[in-house]
Amino acid sequence: MSQTPHPSQHDPQHSSSDPADGIRVLLVADPGLPTDRAGSIADSLQQQLDEQYSTTVHLDVSTSMLRLRPDGTLDLSQALEQARSFGDPDAVLLLTEIPRLHAGRPLIAEIFPEHDIAVVSCPTLGVLTTRRRILDVLMSCTLRMAPTQETRDASPYGRRWAQWEELAGPEEHQLLLGSGWIGGARTVAGMVAGNEPFRTAPKLSSALAAAAATGAFGIFYSSIWSMSMYLPTQRLLLIGLLAILAITTWLIVGNRLWDSPRYDRLARVVLLYNLSTVLTLLMIVTLLYAALVVLIFTGGLIVIAPDYLAEVTEAEPVLVRYLDIAWLSAAMGVVAGALGSSFDNDTDLRNLTHGQRERQRMFTEEERE
């Protein structure tokens, strides 16, 4: 969790490669979604770099987690060490899943000219056309770092909702900032995408099996049939919504996923973490709830004979009656706690959210020693 990071105290020698020999650009991405996106744009990035520079451009792509100091600021020393292992490239681009803010606005990118490093925050670019957006920001950063010492126009890669600003001080920086409220919503959406709820939900097969076992009880319990028939549609929807909210709250509280800011300056960033956590878990639970409804609905069609359903409920055994039974039975299965208590052993819920993954970036005192 960082706002305006301090660059590493270790200052490497500036690359002095001969332009005639070409320039080297290193793209380092965090594990997970940033690495996937870096791989998807590598060829396009190489092509656009070749178009911009008359000399040969060597693009290297690597995966490494950007680390943080205990105070939540970026630690660039590891990135500098990795750059040296690639022959001191002329420009280093770091694509991270860390959401960053500056003065309450999303910090999309930050250029450290003294290190020839640019840090690009993947979540601040949202979820729509992210491939194009990442490519444009990386190109804009590279051109502004001027690896060939030539001034080039970066305006074709600009976005109307993002503005470059100069940060004055002992060490001048260039910041690419998004808008306040809209940029914040875009960042939260990008963080939810980084949590990859659609990939996570299918991994929770044992949770779905346990919830289905409880919910399937409604197929064989005639009182559930009668209750679902007499409950209006609005109340059935409300029951399902309350079940989803209840299990989401249980997961957050039971796994201690709600973050509290250690520093006042990080309060806004932590709020983004918590919002993305809530939305991610709501999506996962909703997906599993929908899958549970489909399973029970299908089972009901197979098990419950229409004539018997009509005899018990004294109503026409239309298709929507089976759906009502499945909806109410699914809510019962979720509220029973099967969803929260039976996660697969190889799925760690705490690693599904940004706040928890960020703790893995922190350098502890033991690591420093």
C-alpha cells in the first residue's frame, strides 16, 4: 500500500550503451494477471518500439514481485538488481498490481528518471480495453524516459482521463494521474479483476459440493416446496440476497480479510482494498449460489414427479415452481455454512485479495538481517 514511494538509496550507474548498438528495454511484471497482460502485449510493444526508434530495440520480459518497505513505500532495489542481471537496460518498466494514489488521485504511472525506471499500476487502468491502455502507458513512459537521449512526442499515447504532472523536489518525478472519483471506481474494478474471481470460483468444488448436499435436502422436503410456493417473488429474491450477504460477511470476518490502515496517509488506499475484497467475494459467492440453483433445479426436475408436486402443493406443477424450490433450497444450503466451512485445501482464501497479497511484498526485519 503506497502513495508516493521513495526511490532506493542505491543509485546504479546510468546506462551508457551506444545507440548504434541498439537500446534495451526491460519489462518486469508482478506474478498473476500483470504477467498475463505483459505476455499478451509483448509483441505489440516490441513492434511499436521498433516504429518509434530507428535503432534496434531489444525488449526483455520477466516476472518478479515488486517489494515494499515496512512503511508501505516501494523498494526499487530489487528491480535495480534485476536490471543489472539483464545488462543495465536503458529503460525498466515495472507493471505491478499494487493500486497507488497521489494526493487522493489514482497514480497510474510514475517515472524515476534517476534510475531509468517507470512503475505502472495495473489496477488503475480498469477492466475495459486494458491491453490497449497498458500498451499506451508503457510506450508513453518509455518515450518520456528518452533512452536514446532524443526528445520524442508521447502525446499519441495519452488518455483524456489521465494527465502527466511534474513532481518537484530534491528528486524530480513524472506522475501520470487519473481523475478522482471516476478513477477510484476504475481502480476498484481493476483490483477486482486482479483478484480473478472467475478463476477462483471453479476451484471451490468441495465448497459447492457441501452446499449442494445441504441445499439438496429441499428436493426431498415437501415443506420447502409449500413454502416456496407461498413466498412472493420479491421475498424469495430478498432471501437469496440476504444469504449471499451473510456468507460474504462470514468469509470476511472469519478469515480476517478486512484491512485497517497502519498509517493515516494510506487510509484511502486501504479503503480501495476493502471495497475490492467485498466485491470480489460477492462475485464468488454469487457465482457459486447461481451454480447451486442450477444443480438443485436440475435435480428437482429429475427427482420430483410433476403429479406428486401438484398433489403436495395443490398447484399447477409449472417450471417456475421447480425454480422457486431450487432458489429457496440454495439459500438454505448457503446459510447452513457449507460454503464457508469447506474450502478446498489447496485454495487459500486469504491470497484472493489485494490486501493479503500485499503483505507478502513487505520486507520483514528478519529478511533485512
